[in-house]
Amino acid sequence: MKIMLGKMSSFLDRIATAITVALMAFLSVLFFISVFWRFVLDSPLEWQYETTLLCLSWVVFIGMSMTFRAKEHMALTFVTNALAPKVRLKWLNVIDAVCIVFLIVGIFSGTSVVKSTWSNYYLTLPFIRKSFFYLAFPIGCAISVIHLIYNICTRDLASVAVRGSDNAGKPAKKSKEG
């Protein structure tokens, strides 16, 4: 199961990275074109604002899942680094479990928002439903849950001993030169 979960986590991370890179490249081009049309041609693009919001929502919530995969999500590192490795292992698992609970709530509440906005369309993008904007949140939460479960399954004492300062409070070793 751990191998399958690892493959799924890796696959989802590659997809998330590709989506995020593509959207950021698209936004960079869109910003350049928008400035050109607004200030040179004096004719702003009407659909630029809503397109930017739509793309940025996907970048943020898909990017959120990428931080969980990289184990770089927000955690109380000042507390974590002060703990002994055995306690740190348990602490990091508790933090990830709490995150999973919140993400599961996010999946259900986000899905509810997507359903409630299903019949609404953007004014300047009449072919895109507003629910597509909100869909990024439950999808990002679901991918994040998979990454966190994988992190919990693969975390061991050796992996947490490297993270943080295990030698806190011990005197530094003297070098031969001094």
C-alpha cells in the first residue's frame, strides 16, 4: 500500500507542478498582453481580470498540495526543532493528522460551494462556470490529503532526526585549529 500511495503522490505532484507552471506561464503572457492593450492600444481586455482570478485560485490551491508533498507546509518549527527526535516524530504526525482533518472539512465544504455556484457564469467569460473557480479548493485539499497520508506512512525516526537541531543545548565541538 505504501508503494502505491507513493506512486500516486508522486504522479499527482507531477501533474500539480505541470498545471502550476503552465498557469504561471499563461499569466505572465496575459499580463504582458494586458499592459500592451491597455496602455499602447488604449483598449483594455475585458476578460483579463476574471481570467487572472481563475488562474490564481488554481495556482494557490494546487500549489498548496505541492507544499504538503515537499513537507514545507506551515508547522510550528520553533517547537518542532526543540523536541527530541522520538517526540518530534509523534509531533509531526499529530500536526499532519490535524491538517488532514481540516483538509477533509475543506473537501466537503468546498464541494458544497461548487454545487451551489454551478448555475452561475462569469460575465466576461460566459462559457466558464463560476464553480470552476471554487473547484480548485476541494481538489487541492484532496491531493494534499494523499500527500499527508504518504508523509505519515513514510516518516521514521531517521528522517526527523535530520530536520531541526538535535544538538540544541549541547556544547559545540572544539576544532583542532582553535
